[in-house]
Amino acid sequence: MVLLFSTDPDGICHIETSGLDGESNLKQRQVVRGYTEQDSEVDPEKFSSRIECESPNNDLNRFRGFLEHSNKERVGLSKENLLLRGCTIRNTEAVMGIVVYAGHETKAMLNNSGPRYKRSNLERRANTDVLCCVLLLVIMCLTGALGHGIWLSRYENIPFFNIPEPDGHVISPVLGGFYMFWTMIILLQVLIPISLYVSIEIVKLGQIYFIQSDVDFYNEKMDSTVQCRALNITEDLGQIQYLFSDKTGTLTENKMVFRRCSVAGFDYCHEENGGKY
């Protein structure tokens, strides 16, 4: 919604957008120019301005539009005047505004495309190979069915190649080619490597067993080992090339450990590491 009033005397609203972009630091949003000087809350019944803005989109860092007052004066709008769905108001008692996007047209909803299934490179390659095998199978069966139909149409009068039914009726070359297509599907379906997926899954189970049984991954304090909760973790571990960190505290552990203290001139040390200092 577009911010029209804030209890802050400077017309500022502090928000936290950790639910949208992960940033926990507070950000400022400004009341629309022309409403900052108002000391009282905005009365919805007396609101006569017109707002024109861009169509709903999923860009969280952009908002374009203008607010036209009753005296035809236009004031530009930007993302500094917009409160997004999913943010939390902090250090501000109350705010008021007018909703411009609602329901499924909000930027937060447009960015929510649902969970994305992660596939490893090995799984993508296997799916591509199986798809190529299916296309090859269809091409081979169509070629065999077409050749069988042409063969029957050319030697239609020779009973050796076109055996009649018990009632003496001879099937047409088109129907014979249709039957041959499904016959070749049954005969050549071994071309699709279904057993390949089973073999890969068995290999994954064996690798996960060795990872969980590794003594180097055992944590004595927590009395636990590595828990593999996905079958494709072994493939992903072998394909990691770069590891990026946005903060120093991401890959570190902040732990308060008692070292030693001195009371009345007597030192009290920790049993494990007190003697090292």
C-alpha cells in the first residue's frame, strides 16, 4: 500500500523486510509528499486524490506511479512510499495508506512460484538419455510399421505374406501396419533403460550408508553422525565448485566459553582449556 500517514513527526515509517529479502536491519519508508505536513490521520471519506501506477509485477525494488491531488498537482511515487506485503512495522505506532495491489497481485505473491524441485546433473543427463531412447524407439517402430504396410500392399495377392483370417477375410495393409507398430513396441521396449534408474538408486543407498558410517563425521558432544535426508546428496557433494558467504557469521559459530576468573586473588580455571591461558 502507498503510505499516506505515519505517527512519526517526520513522516517516516520503519519496517523490517526479513520475510522478503532476508535483511533484518530496519529500512525507512517516507509518506507521500503533500501528506507529511498533516497532523491528523487521513480520513478515507475525504480522500479525493487519484493514484495511477504500473501494472502488478514481481520486482520488489521498483515502483513507479504518481498521485494526483484534487488541484491537479501530481506527486511522483517510488518504492520509498510503498509498504509491501510481508514486511513488519517497527518503531512506529501506526500508519495509514491506500492499497494499490491486493490478493494475488501483490509483489510477494507474484514472487511465490512454489517449491522448485532440484535435480542433479546426473539426473538431468539420465532423463535426456531416456528421452532420446524413447524417440529412437518410436522412430524405429514407425519405420517398421510403415515398411510392413508397404510390404503387405505390394504382395496383397500372395497368401504367403498376407495370411487370411479363418473366415477368408484379409486384413488391410493399414490395419496390419498398426498391429506391427504395437508389436514392435513390445519387442523393442528393452531399448528404454528402466533398470538404469534402479541401479543408480542402489548405488546412492550404498554411498549414503558409507557417509553415515564415516567415523570422521561423528560428533562426540552431540553423539550424532551425518544424516543424509536426500538421495541425491552424494551427487551434489561431488559437484560443488564454489562456496560463497555473504557474512562472516554465516560459517562461524558464536559460542561463549568460560575460560577463567579471579576472585580475591585466586584463579578459577576451566578444566578443559583453563590451563592453556
